[in-house]
Amino acid sequence: MDRLLEPQNDLIKDDAMTFDGNTRLDIGAKYEKDFRRTVLIVDDEPVNLRILGNILKEEYDIVFAQGGAEALTIIKEQKDFLSLVLLDLYMHDGNGYFVLDGMRDDDSLKNIPVIVITAAKTEEVESLRRGAVDFLGKPYDSPEVIKARVKRAIELSIDRNIIVETGVDSLTGLMTKEFFFQYAREYDKFHPDQQVDAVVLNFCKFHLVNELYGRTMGDNLIRVIAMTAREVARSCGGVACRYNADCFYMYIEHQEDYSLLKDMLVQRISDILSPLDARIRIGVYPDLYRSANLEQRFDRATAASNTISKNIHSPHIAVYDNQMHEKELYEARLLGDMDKALEEHQFMVVFQPKYDITTDTPRLCSAEVLIRWKHPEFGFVRPDSFMPLFEENGRIKELDRYVWREAAKQLKRWKDLYGTAVPISVNVSRVDIYDPDLVDYLKQIIAENNISASELHLEITETAYTDSVTQIKGVVEGLRNEGFMVEMDDFGKGYSSLNMLTSLPIDALKLDMAFITDIAENNKEMSMVEFVLEIARFLGVPVIAEGVESASQYLLLKKAGCDIIQGYYFSKPVSATEFGHLIEKSRMAAR
């Protein structure tokens, strides 16, 4: 069994309540005298009170009661100080069962351990059933046996209370993830033939609830979802835990039909989430033959959950299957091949031209750098297959830096060849934003290639801006102070407020292509584009529209006052040589 409780630092080792190798509190700590426990002895025979009191008084503070009613009163009054009750089962003033039942029915008392004392051996099972933790017979055992039993009962009680505190999430009352995994492993051990399902319940856009409605609202919402997860898990013969801020795990008996599970969860939660523009995603990994370890099962349930779009119209549940497993193996292979791909320059940069359409004749003004991977075995790998993968696994920084270096080298080649260069833009990921060396690294690149900062534009997604406004403002201001031009990419895909936009340091807005796809004269999509153009004019920055594929889209955008466009209408992404030809052609047209 995994160790549930570990000392976290040297301070804990010096505390009176330290842990030994068996993760049990060491009551015999060096400061034991400062932590004397209190024991209540309940018996209607004074001689018995004296005998037990004399046995225990050297190690414990003793309190006496001579009847059940008196005992229960004392227990209620001193519940925060009592470590143990020694309870005679048969007394004139209320028997011991009266005390046991009273303690069991009171949540504030039921965790105080009780050792029952009686000469009636037949009462042992009933005493334990009603909450006693141990049993002492009359006549009494030797003093050393009594002392050992008392000490052991107190140790176990303290351990149990600490485990309960450590194993329960303070906000929701669910198991913590550590306790949950330990519980699940124990369940597997004692139920080897039980088919089980790992279920992940993910709450989308939770950070927005905290930002828009406050932490109290967010906490209340998490409690409601936790209550639902607990109820549904229990109804399916399982347990639930809160894994992190907006994610819950459930370990349940295998379900033949997941529509019932989905309906129970979605029906109970959707009414709460709908006003918040939020939703849940459910991922399931059925492991009928225990072919994967516990962590792998939940990783695969998470992978299934991640296949569900956050779009409100997408399904709520996905079950891990062979296709997902093949994808998982494929992605693991891509991750494993990344280092070699960087060394061998399997990643190639291509350039999609951007055209200024503010004049009568569109004019080549810049380009966006895009990445292609020519894998020796898989051929050309789509960027949407490896870019999110590298972002998720923290390796996007390496790829970004590779692209920046290649882009800067190409800018230098064009400058050497044509005497000038068209600016190009590269992507800066969220990971890069938190890199303290970002500005210095970019300055180093432009210095090594003898290009200016204004020739290397930086595209940062809107969602990165909304993740941490204060952090990104500082970084972007530092970049702009060095002469870099910063474009907000995928504008409209995130949730930036108008108020936030007015305070953000940007040099251009780049419309998400989803805005462009369905634009037509006087439709709502076109109205939204026109609204964004008005915002940009207010901010004094140009607007770039990407994904322009038709003449009608181009003409609508030009009429509305869009500044720059890119897309297949003018050109697909091209190689460095082909883009060089476009530079040459543009220079000739300008003469």
C-alpha cells in the first residue's frame, strides 16, 4: 500500500506529532509530557474506578463517571479534550449501550474511541457493532495489557482522524486524488474479477466563472458538481474525487450503457451551467481486463474527454476505443521523434503571403511563417497533429525557437539577395510568454542575423492575453520597447473584454478565420467583422483577416475597410524560394 502521509520538511520531524515508518503518530514523542491525553473511565463501582485510574494515571489525565447519563454529559462537555472512553457495559444509571448509541448518533462524538469493559463475553459483537473499538473483560487483564490496549486504541483513532482530514477535499467533501487512488488500488486488490470504468468529468471554462462572477460563485458551483458526481458514482457502485480545480474522477462498476451515466450527469448539471455558457465533458475508459494500471486508465479517460469539443453543440461523452489508442501511440511516437526531427531539420518553414488591400492594387506587405513536418516514416504530418501535442507536453518552446531561428536566417538571405526584406510574423506561444529569457533570446536572434526587430513580427493568440493580462502586458511592452511588432492572433476566439482591449499593448488585430468563412452582404457574420473593424479604428491598429479564399470575401472585406488579408485567394503557403519570387515581383511592380 502506498504511503498516504509523508513528512514534508524538517520542521515536521521536530514536531510532537511525527510519523514513524508505519505512518502512525508517535505518541511517545519527546514532547509527550506536553501532550498528555485525557481518558474518561465510566463505571458504577468505585473500586473499579480506582483500579483503572491507578493503572493509567501516570500516563494520562483521568476523568470519572459513575453512570451512563453522567458519562454522556461529560463526553459532550469535554469532547475536544477526550482521547478515549473506558466504558463499563452494565451500570445502574443507564447502561453502556445508552452511551454508545448516543455517541454514534452525534457527529461530534462518534470519532472518540470507546473500549467496552464487561464480564459478559457474549456482548463483544454487539458492542463493536454499536461503535466500540475494543473490548476488555472482567476480571481485568494485567495492567500492562490494559495500558497497551488503551495506547493502541488512541493511536489508531488519531491515525484515522488524520487520514480522514488528509483524504477529504476541504471544499467539496470528496476524496482527495491521493486517497482516491489508494482506495481504488485497494478495491482492485479485493475485487479482482469486478469489471470497472474510469470516468473523468471535466468542467469547461471554469476559470471564466471565477473571473466573471467571483470566487464564491465558483466554489458554490464546484460543490454542486461534486455532490452530483458523488451521487452518480454511488448509484453506479463507485466513488468520486476532485482531481483538480475543474476536473473530477469517478471509479465505478462497468456500465454496459453509458447513455444512462451521461443522462444522470448532464441532466443534473446542465441546468446550473447553461446560464454561464459552460458545459461538462465526460471521458470513459472501460478496462474490463485490468490491462492498464490505474493512472493509465484515467489518462485514457482524460484523452477521451479531450476529444470532445468545448462547443455547446458537441456531444457530452466519449468512450476510449481502439482508434483513440492508435492515436495515443501515434502521438507518443511523434513526441519521441521530436529531438531527431529538430537535429535533422525535418521541420520546414513555409510562408503565407499577406497583402495590403488599402490601395487600389493589393500589395505584398508581409508573410506569416508556418511549420511543416516531413517525417521520414509518416510523410507530411499535419500541424494540428503535432502543435497541440507539443503545447500539451511543454515542448512547444523548443519548436518555436527553432522556427524563429529559421525565419530570421531566411530574412537575412532575402536582405542579402534583394537589398530589402518583407517583414514576416512568427507565433509566440503561451509557454514562451512565461519564459524570462524571451526578450533576450529574440534580441540575440536578430543581432546574429543583422536584421531589425521591426522585420520580425510576433503573433500572440487572444487566449494567451486573457489567461494572464498582467503578465502578458509586461512581456509585450518589453518586446515593443525593443522594436518588435506584436499582433493579437485569432481575435474573436477568446473572451477578451472591450475594456481589456483598450489597455492591451498591440500593433495589429488578426481576425480568427471562423469570422470570415460565412460572411455575406448584410449577414450577422459580416456585421461582427464590421464591429471589430470599428474597434480597431478606435484603437488605431490595422486589422488582418486570415482564411480569405474567395473573391466575394475579399471584396466584402475591402469595402468594410479591412487593412490586410491572407489566404488561398491570393496564395497558399509557399517555400522560401517561391516567396522570394513574390518579393522580386512586388519590387518590379513598385518601380
